[in-house]
Amino acid sequence: MNLLRKIVLVICLCFAIIGKAQIDTSILSKQYSVKQLREDLDFLEKRLTKFHPDPYHYISKDSLHLFVEEIKKQITAPLNEFQFRFLTRQIVAKIGCGHTVVSASKKYIKAVDKYNRPVFPVDVWLLDTNRIFVRDYLLNDSLLKKGDEILSIDGRSSIEIMKRVKSCFASDGFNETYKKQNLQRDRFRYFYASAYSYKTTYKVEVQTLHGETKIVELKCMYSGVDTMKIILPHDTTIIYRNTRAIFKKDPTDKSIAIIDINNFLGKKWRKFTRKTFKYLKKHPEVTNLVIDLRDNGGGRVSKGTYLMKYLIDKPFSYSFGRKPNLLVLDPRIKINVFSRLTNFGFLFCLPSHVKKGKWMHLFFSLPKKRKGFKGKIFVLTNGRSFSMSGMASSYLKYKANATIIGEETGGTLTGSNAMLSGTVVLPNTKTQIIVPLYHIHHQVKVPDTKRGLMPDFPVQYGIDDLLKKKDLEMEKVRELIKK
């Protein structure tokens, strides 16, 4: 039996090696003609505006078309897929939807796993609008230190760099905090490469913490090196946890409890939520509850609304919809079988109506009044409080009288495009565009600012705060409670 297992293992390894060897890496450098690239952009505009549920909420049809034409004029020579994706991202960013994503072709994704790309060797913090600081320097020499400010890279100022990098990153509406929070740390190096190409050396001008200005030449690092190793410290304040959320006591004030939610996903979400609020019911000394939605990119609407049942004491609802059409039967957009069936289910399982030319579906939720929390609620947000966490922030603000502390949410105040998604594949480069199928409308009676939810108490970090690992949002919570 052991011999048989060894033979099977050897055969599997052989197939795996053969499979990897057959991956064609020539796709990484393959050039597409000007004609092919412009055809793909025409196809992108046509399909994006057809399948997206709300393409002209933040830009007019004419303005979008003019921008596409301007991008097409920039293509005067053949480009590879990587170069072309930067242009497609700029177009997609114009519609103001953080859920619409440009992805590489399937062949490119397979090939790039074997390619050890030379990238900028720094994890960064982004402060204010365009200031770039060293979070971690990833080479073994001592040319840079944590906290150094990067003034320029290869002669390009930080302002010029951030303007170009942000132009290819989509966010909801006119929000900027979502871009800032998502483009920092290890992601900066890849979007910098998207904007300016991969390089093996970089000439960097920095200002040290002591005010000294210097120019250093950095070697690249390679993408195969794992740089984001997050070690979770042992935390004795934790009461319950699941894979994506933690319920804990505040170490300095017994009247404060904290639900720290990474995203609304993970297993045993209902069990975690029930146990959390059962604990709060048995501990009346906890009169202040902090919902930490910082860096929470969203997740399932059902999990988010289940949490809100314990925090909002009246029935609430949200609606979602799109223009009536035969989208679910259209082969020009790739949708998995489950999502297609779910589309049909919405038609028959939820209250529906037509409003302003859209087929709307309404979802109701009833509160857990007997088990719900009755004390003061604080919500911590930043630019990565997106999608479902943006929705939760808006609902807790306007339906549970929560106090919002931190930064403008990445998700817009009155709704966003989400729920299910499909994929449009461009005909020549095979670049993939992931498109949400519905627009979610938050049932909160506030003007559409086309921005995220603004905090009641804004918090802005300086480099000293980050170096000292301060938590300014929690400091503000404790300050407000003591008043």
C-alpha cells in the first residue's frame, strides 16, 4: 500500500512539473498592434456602459466618451498587456466605482506567477494627499530608515507620482481616502510599476526625520520575496473571535467593549454575533460599544445586516436594482451559474417594483430588540471602510445615532454598486473587466454628496503617530466618554 501511494505521489508531481513547464510566459512580453488596442478600448466602452448598473452617476456619457477617445490617441505604438492595463484602469476609474476592477487575462495570470518581477523595495505610508513615507525598507543595507519622507523617485516628485498612480485606481464617487489607504504599504510598488514600468534600480530623494535631504540609489527587490508577514500578538483582552472578527474588552476602561471586524465574511458569523451580544446583555457595566470598521473592505450584505439587527432598534431596509434587461441570459458577460440563478431568484423571492427606470428589489430586516445593545455606539472608519462596511457605517450613523470617528469612508454615503458581478473579456488582449450587476441604495434620508460618510470627529495621523503606533481613534473614544 505504501509503495502504491509513493507511485501515485511521483506521478502527481510529474504532472504538476509538466503543467508548469507548459505555461507560456511569452504572453508577458507579447505586443498588440495599435489597431487591436483601440478596438479593445471601443469594446470596453460599449460593454462597460451596457452592463454596469450605473455608469453615468459620476460622469456624463459625453465626457466618458471623450476621455476614451483621448486615451485612444495616446496609443501610437504597440503595447504589451501590462502597459495596456494601465490605460484601461484609467478609463474604468472615471465611472467612480470601486467594485469595477480591471484584471489581467487568464493566460497572463498563469504566466506572471513564474515571473519574479523587479519592484520598488519599500513599503510606504501615504499621509495627507501626496506625501510618501518609508514604512519598511526591505533591503539589507541602511540607505533608508523608517519614517524617512520620499520626496521623489527617478526625478518625479511625490505629487506627480501620486497623481499618476491614483489616476488608474477606481474608487466610489469622488472619494480620495479609498485610494490613499489602498495604494500604500506593499501595494504601492505594483501600482508604481503599472504607472512607470518595472526597474532594477531607483534614484530616490528623501528627507530624514532629522531634516537632512539626500539622494540614494536603491536596488530593486523581487516580487517572489514575501514582505508582508503579519504576526498577531497574544491579546488577553479578547473574549470571542472568529476568522474575521474579534470581540474584546478595552484594556483601560471596563465600560468599553470593541468589535473589530476585518470584513463581513468567514465562518460561524451568526454564532459569533449571538455570543457577543449575549455577553453584552450579561455585563451591564459595558455602556459603550466600539465597532471598528477600519480596513474593512466589505463582504456579504447578509452578515452585515445581521450585525445591525442588534444595534438598530427599528426595522430597516435597503434596495438594489438595475435597468430591466435580459442580462442574466446574455452570453457576452460571463456570470457563474450560481449568480445567474440568484438573479432569477431576486425576481420571485423579494418585493420588487420599478422606480426611475430601474427594476428595484427591497430587502427588509427586523431588529433583535430584546437582545440588542442599548448603550452608546462608536464607529471607527477610514478610507478602506468600503462596500458593506461603508453601508454599515451609514446605517449606524443615521439609524442608531452612532458617533463616527476617523476618516471618510471609502464606500459612498448613499449607496454603491455591488451584490453580484460578471466579467467582460476584451477581444484582443483578453483583459478581464469585473463589473458589479446591481446598485445598492441605502435607505437613509440624506443628500447624495457623491462622497463617503464624513466622520463626526476627523482623525489625521502624522508620521510621529505612526512611528509610535498610536491609535488616535480609540484615544478619541476614551476622551469623549470622559466628558
